[in-house]
Amino acid sequence: MPKRLATLPVWLIFLTTAIMPTHAQDSNGPSPIGFLDTSKYSYDYLVDGSLSEDDPANRQFRTLQAAYAAAPEGTAAKPTVIGIKPGVYHITSNTTAPGLTISKNYLTLVGLTKDHRSVVLADNRGNQQGASNNGFVIVVNANGFSAINLTFLNYCNVDYEYPGDPHKNLKARSDVITQAVALQASGDKHVYDHVAFLSRLDTTFIQTTRAWFKNVFIEGTDDFIGGGTISVWDHSVIHFPTGSGVTTVSGAVFLDTTFTVPPGGTFTVSPGGTFTVPPGGTMQIYKSPARPAALINCVLPVNKGQSVAWVRGVAPPRPNLYSLTYHNKDAGGNPAAIADGSKGPIAFTLSRELSNQEALAFNPWNLLRATPTGPADDWDPAGARIRTEGLGQGSLVYRMAMTGGSPNIITGRAGATIGATVSPARAAQTITWSTPSNLVSLSNTEGSSTVVTGRNSTGRAQYVPVKATAANGFYATAWVYVQPAYIDPPALTSGPALSAPSKGTVTLSYRLNNAAAHADQSIITWFSCEEPSCANPRTVAVSRGDVPLAVYTLTPGDVGKYLRATIQPKVEISDPGPAVAVAAAAPIANSATASTTVSPNFTNFVTTANNSYVSGYWTVLGSWTSVSGSAFVNGFGIRAASAGSALLYQQDDPSGDMQIDVVMSPEKTEGQGFGLPGSAADGNTQNADIFIKYDPRTETGYSLRWWRTTQSARKCMFQLYQHTHGVGTPVSPAQELTGVFKPNTYMTLSIIGSTFTVKAHNDVDSETLSLSANVPPNVYGGAGVRWSGSVPIGNSNVFSAFRISYPGMGRLWQWNRLPL
């Protein structure tokens, strides 16, 4: 009898060079992960698609589903083994359920083959393409699961060529890429050996506590790995079939692993992050380095003239926990340097190269014999215990967690406590604290924590590194923002006083006693009131960015109201002083507003929810946050922070012609705009509106509505809509599918007479939008936006300009006059 599966040998990695992006890269030509012969291994239950019917008495079944239903749970000492003969096995279900859910512990699936590509567990459902979820082929929620010498395939958006038998080839359901998961895995002690994971978007969701990936091939576009608490990928191949993508790895260690792209491309990598890059672009590794990855002796597709970055976009400054590298090379054997971000100044601060001593910790036995924070149970899927223990490398620090790692302290006040813990828990817990700066003092230099106290006498705030070092040299860095000793808040030597309205503005004048020596950062807030006593003030503008808002631009809503302002005197090294208020003696006259154009400055926009509908003011529904960025108009924008959020401008005066000019930046940057496909239906959670000639109070008027569609992975559908008491209907059947919705999108909506027109372009490419239709005129003059898309980081939309004008009452806005 053949032996049961044991530790399997390391095989040579073969790289495929010619790749058709619409096909699974692993399905033709030499296998990138080599071959393993498990055709003679013994099993407890058999899956054989050539059987005419199931034979339960002999434990033989035509489908994996039937074999799994019959198989009992195994044990750590004797897992239940299901052998699977070559063939394509369709693991399908209805629109809501996974094809197969595995919840029995210690179960092993083994392909009885010499080629993992000939045992295929497949389905072709994806989000909104045969499924209402992410079209999961198999979901594992069990401990001790193993898969050996087979392929997990979701061919929703990818063709599969079955080796040696074209009749078994599989055709993609759609060319439009959607979320289509081949495997979702959770539990502890998972093993994947000579396995391929094939799909495009969301190929796998790895959520395991510990997992061992040996000679594995995985391909995908975005968010296609995960990582769980800790996963180790040994001699594997990570492929980016479109030359760009995001792995979204977390807690992953890659050993001797090769990252590949089609010829001419590069990519992005990240813990919680990314591997992406179009040809000639930047290879990135993270969306956000929450639990950084480690790349040890890996090969990256870095060519001369092409760059590699950890983070898509601008990297966060001053990381506490570093992404880790050790002896990584490009395909030519040259050192592979990974920059912080794909945008912004080139820097190399997000990662660090491990020392030879630190790198010894990154072996499978040390990484997997226990959970990072738990006691050792000596799990050894790689069979590395004897060799590694003999070298004294079984209890070495490979990870550090830090608490209080970004404190803000003030000289002369209480310090801040910084703590650190190391993984594995069995390793020496000794932490040594140090800093090269004399601007802080440390309460102790050894222990699990230290108190950092400010000693900054330079007169300006600075960042200071404080290093926590483990016994084997592994370290992380806290960045302490240490300010000089604070002085008392400045005193007002004159004012505050409100000026009379002039050219559409009101100015708050004041003088501080130490204005010449310090930067004025006074906090000024503006209110409008119905009566002089201001019993129920409405906040209408706030200071942001440490810049006092001394000049307030009047809006139509201020007419007939009494203005009130408060100032809290403050400089760069003081706390805010108590608020001092001043109120206008007379209400704002209609003649005081300089223009009929309404154009809020989002630098000072009030984001607090306010569901009252007052003519000339904005109604704020849901959650919105102020965000800053160099690409935004005036450096600030307003971001939808909850699905269904709306900003609505109420205008009760009758209005004729109307124009709206919008600048917006979706966080999805490739034209898809939303996190998931949606529809035009009212109440759908994946669409948006820009309203024009609209009455927010009665929910009546017009809008441009757009949504992500299953017709394209990089475009949205746009359509003109009419609203009657909250019910939306298309103005006409005309729709436009376009990829215009990218940062920054410039959009103009106008209703002139009975003609409703929308035009848009962006900063990125030549995609445009142009829609027009005849509509019945109305007298409404309100406007607004509604965002019903998902809102996690990377999914929402930022509006940085919104201008409402009324042709015939003033000039139309011209984009070439927009300050960017």
C-alpha cells in the first residue's frame, strides 16, 4: 500500500513568460510550481467523476459534495483523506450559498494526479454574475484542513484550458471582472501544497490563524490573498495577470517566492495591501500596512526604469512597524529596492532590510509552531523542527506589536507611555528602549514599556524616534511628536469685532498680545441666528488646518439672520484660550451678498449632521468628514463617511435656468467608482446622484444618477433622472457607459429652458461624459449630492468643489477659472 501523505519535496519553479491575460496563467505550458506525483497515495473516500453513480458502500462518489457529506471529521493524528481523480468538478450552488462549505476538522483533499492542473474544483459565479455575494466556490471554516495537488478555480471572469483535453476547457461567464472567490479559508493549521488558486478579483480570502503554502500558484487582480494572523508562502508564485493589482496581504511571510507579471508590467504589494502596476508604472504592496508583510529571498518583477512601491498612493509617514525585506532580487539578480509609495516624493522609510541575525527567525518552524501570541503546540507542516531546533532558531522574535507608538507630548507636562510585545510569545520578552535625540528622556531603557517625557527647548515641535529592540535585534520604532513647553494662551489686546458686510464678506478683526513672536492659530467659528440673543445658533463655518477663519463669505441663507463669531485665541505652542463671542447688531441685508452663485469652501464646511431644511443653507444627512489633499480644490474636500449620505442645498425662491459645476475624486481610481456593482433603482446601496433644479424638502426635481455595472469593470453607467416626491424615474432611456469617473472628475450639469445637459471629463485620460434630454421646466433652485456607495477607505467619493449658478442672474462658471 502506498504511504499516506507526508512532507513533500521542494520543486523547481518554472516561470511562464508568454501570458494571455484572459486565460488562467497556470492552465497551459509548464507549471510554474513544478509537478508532484500523488496519483498512488491512499485515501479514505474517493471522488471519481467517471462513475455512473455513487457507491456509498465502497466510499466512492461522483461529486466532492457527496463525498464530503459522507466523510467523518478526522483527527490531528489521522485526518480524513478524500482522494479526487482527474477531472473538472463543478462546485456550484444557488445565488446566495457557497458551492461547498467545509466545517469538519482535519480533512484533506488530495488530487490523485501527477499534475495539479488536472484536478479542478470549479464554479463560475461572481458578484452580480450568478451570485448575490462573491460567488464563493469553497468556504472552509475548520482546523487542520489540507489541500494537495489540485486547483481551486472560479472561472467567472477567466478561461481555463484543461491540460490534454480541450473538451474540458472552461469559458468565462463574463469579461467584466467582478468579485469571484475561489476559496475562503478560516480556522487554524491549514496546509496548501502544490495547489493553484485561479480567478481575478478576490481570488482568495485567507483568514486563517496559521497557514502553510508550499509550491502554490495564485493569480488575481485586486484583493486576492488576505493572509490571516500569519501565513507562510514558501517557493510559491504570485502572479498579476493584468500587470497591476492588490494582494491585500496581512501578516504574510513570503520565502523564496517569485512575483510575476506579464512582460512589461509591474505591481503593488501590501499587508492589508497591494501588488499593482500597469506597464511602466509602479509596483505597490499595500493599501495600508496594518500588519506588515515580510519578503525573504524573493524575486520581484523590477526592471530598469520601473519602480516598486509598498503603498498605492502616498505612503503614511513615520511607520511604527516596518515592512520587512531580506536579500530580494529582480529577475536579473540585482537588489530589488521597494519605495514607500507610488506617488509623492521617493522615500524608503516604510520598510527596512533585516540583519542576518534577524532573518534567522523567518523559518517555518519558528513562524508556525504556535500562534503569534499563544503557547507552542509544535505544529510543523514543513518538517523543519529537527534541523531548526538544532541551530537554536525555534524561539526567535519575528514580529513586534506596539502600543502608544505615535504620541504627542508637550515639554513640562506628563509624558506618554509606549509599550511593546513580541511574537512568538515563547521568545525572550526583553525589550531595550533607546533614542538618538536629547529632546526626550526615557523613564527606563529595559522593560515592556517606557515613559517618554519632553525636553524640547528649541521652540519648535519635532518628531523624535524611540526604538524598541528585542533580544535578537528585531526592532520597531515609535515616533514621538515632542512640542516645546507651552505658554499661556495669548490675550486679546483688541477686538473681537465684526465689520459691516463688504463685497459679500464679513471680517472678524482682533489683535493678540504676542502676534509678532508666534503663529496665530486661533480657532474661529461662525454662527447664524434668528434673533439678536442667538438662543439657537446654527454653525455655518469653522476653522481648519490651523488657519484662523477671519473672513466669512456670506451665503443666501444669511440674509435676515444675525451673524455671531467666537474666537479661541491660540498660537502654535499654546492651548486654545476660552471662547470670546461677538455678534452683529443688525441682520444681514439682501444687498450684502455679492453674488447669486453658491460655492461652499469645503476647507471650512460644517460636516455635523443637520437635517433641517432652511432656504439658502445646506442640509447635511448622514456622516461626512473633512479630508485634505494636494489634489483637492483649496486643499480640502468633503468625504462621504456613511452610505446614503447627502448634502442638499435648499432654495425656496423660484428659479429659472441653473448650472452646477462639480469637482470630485472617487477613491476607486480605475473608473469603476463603487466598491460593488449596483443599479439605478431607488434605495440601491451602490449608486449616486447629483441633483439640479431640485427641492430637497419635497424630494422633487432632477439629477444625474450613476452606478457601477456588471457591463464593465472600469466604467460606470450614467443616466438623467427625474424625481417626484422621492421616487426616481429615468428622463429618457438614454444611458452612457464611460470610465470618466476618476480623480479628478470635472462635471457640469445645466438646465437651460427645457434642455438638461451633463458634460464631464477628468485629469487622468480622455474618457468623457455627454448626456442631454428635454425635460419639463420647474421653479426649483435647490441642488445637492447623494452617495449611496460603500464607504470603507478606498471605496468612497470626495467632493472638493460644488458651485451653483443661475444663468440670467450672473455669469456661468468656466472651468478654466477654477482654482486648483
